[in-house]
Amino acid sequence: MRRTHRSFALRTLLQSGGLSRTGLADQLGLSQMAVSRIVRDLMEADLVEETGIVLRESGPGRRQTQLQIRQSGTYAAGIVLSAYSSEVSVVNASGEMVAHRVVPLDDIADGETAMVSLAVALNALIDELNIPRQRIVGAGVAVAADLDPQNINVVHAGYLGWQPFNVIETVANITGLHVKAENIVSALILAETSVGAARDMNNVVAVRSATSIGASILQHGQIVRGHGNRPGRIGHFTHKTTPLTCSCGRQDCLNCSASGWSVLARLRITGDSVYDPAHVADYACAIDQLTGNGLQDDRKSTDKSDALRYAGGALAGALQILNQTIEPEAIILAGSLSRAPDYIEGINLQLRQSAEGREAQAKLLIGELRAVRAAAMLVLLEKIYSPTLDFEALRDSAGHSADHPAQTMTRAG
């Protein structure tokens, strides 16, 4: 029970940003004495600290010091691998980025080789930061692929063309860290509901719209895994017949109307009318340029806006169906197209046309977190902000956790 209460206390402090002991007791429904014991334990493990900020509680003379997560108390590492991103990161105990590094890869078609390169780059980043290894609780890995039910092996990556490989073993053997892996969309939804746009929500849908479209569902605080850990394939919802052919071989998938690849094809930026995994990195680069206002000519700019609005309108129907089927508290939009105002406008224009659509529209949130940060959050949520917290190990290593010269950095190369 005490282990569970420690994890609840840490989670509450993470999501609130800071509370007094009285406020924490109220939030947890525990006595002041019980909270004082919990706080003492967490301070001994360097997980919680007093900020020096004095809060006035209700009642005469009630003044208490604020408690917050000790940012340098523990750390987590992250790796993300997708068509858009090959990066490594280190975050502090609050999930804030301490450092991240873009790792250029010559070819991402071989997923296992790419993951080895990222794990080596992560080791170098940790060594450079000079963070005591015993204070790093693990490495989270977010990949643009389907994982097996145990989240150990890549089993399907049709959009990237990867062969199956063991993600956990590949990274653990090189870094020596505990490793937690998730599909990118699931990593994002867990992070967004902890420290992002849907903080403290337990029933959420996240939709990532990039070269292709995928989703993740959180119900009662748990990822919906389905029978084979492959739910959320909304890019293969039937939409309307197009001249394009999805990676699944169909021409009527939502991917053929609402994805970034479909926008490129509609604008003839890519000559591929059939989705080709060998060109996925080129698709990603072109979509980033497109959403970054890469087209300057007035006519081309108009065509771009029209194509993005059309694609957003196509996605709107799927969002409405998700809302009516699952009834989430929020629908988070993530991915490169979520940064395109015309795409969002297309979604909103379509949803405004019906009462059911307006209900879904009221729940739309734009994701706040980068995938590389969400990847690192995976192990914080598993190892620190949960009852699996190894309190004794952290307390024993607390004597080695004095502040060190780690600085917030952003590096390329």
C-alpha cells in the first residue's frame, strides 16, 4: 500500500506542478501524518524537494512550503525512429528535455541497423551529459511500426518496409538500460495525458496524421491493445475510391484521401500513385516542407491550401466515428499534418456541419509533445510514476545524485 501511495503522490505532484503537504493529502485522500511519511521517503530518494515557495492554506496562520518533483533526482532516455525522426533524448524526472540529438541515418529501410545506430548515439549523449547511470531508470523507444503483444519485437512495418526484429534486446544490449517500447502513437497518448495537452485525462483518442494515419486509444488510463496489439489502424477505414493505392493494396482507404502522402500525390509533388515504402523518407521530407510553407508561388500556395483542407475534411469523418464509438474526453491530433493550419481548418469545416461533428470538434486538442520526449516518458511512467517504483534502489543511489553539469542542449549530428 505504501508503494502505491508513493506512486500516487509522485504522479499528483507531476501533474499539478507542485503542492503543499496539506494539498497533497487532500488530493490523495490521506491523513497529514501518512503524507508526511511518504514525502519523507521520497525526499530521501531525491525524488521530491521543497521549493522554498510558501503557500498560504485556508485558515488563520496556515502557511506551508510547496513540494515538487526534484528534476535532477532521476532521468530517462528516449529513442524515436520513424520516417520523420531519428533522434535520441534524455529527460529529467519531470519529463522535461535535458538534451536531444538528431541522428542522421543513411537509410532507415533496415530498422534493426538504424536502431543500433540510435542506441550507440544515445550512449554517447549520456556519457557527454555525465549523468550517473544509476539515476537513469531506462530507455523508452517509440517506433513507427506494430509491435508484438509484449511490445518486444517489431512484427509489421508496412509503411517503412522493415523486417521483424527485437527492439528491446537491440537497445538493451548496447545501452545496458532497462528498455520499454511502444508504437509512436501510443507513446504520444501516454505522454500527452501525463504532462501534455490532455493532462490528467483517462479516456482519450490520439490520431497521428503524417505520411499515413494511425490512432491509439486510452481507456481508464490503459492503452487498448486489441487481440494482437494492432488497434488504431484508422488509415485503412473505407472512405472513397481514389486513383491512389494504399500500402494495403486498396484504393478506397482513408490513407488515400487524408494522409500526407495523399496530399503529395494530389499536388503531384510525388509521382507515386502507389504508396512505396522505399520512398517513405522522401515523403516525410516533402510533407515537412509542405507544412512549413515550402510553396511560395500564389497558385501553388492556393493548390496546397485546397489539398490540405480536402485531406483534413476527409479525416473529419473518421474523428466523428471515433468520438461516437468510444466517447473520449479528448481527441488529440498529432503528427506533421497537425501543424498545418489548412489541414485543421478542413477538419473543422467538415465537423461543423452536424451536431455529432460539433461534439467531436469540441474535444479536439493539438498535441504538445515531440515523439522523442514521449519516448523517454515511457520509462518514467513505468518505473517512477507507478507502483513498480524501485524505491529502495533509488534511495540507495541518492547519495550519488548531487547536481552535475548536465545542461539543456539541442544537438544535430
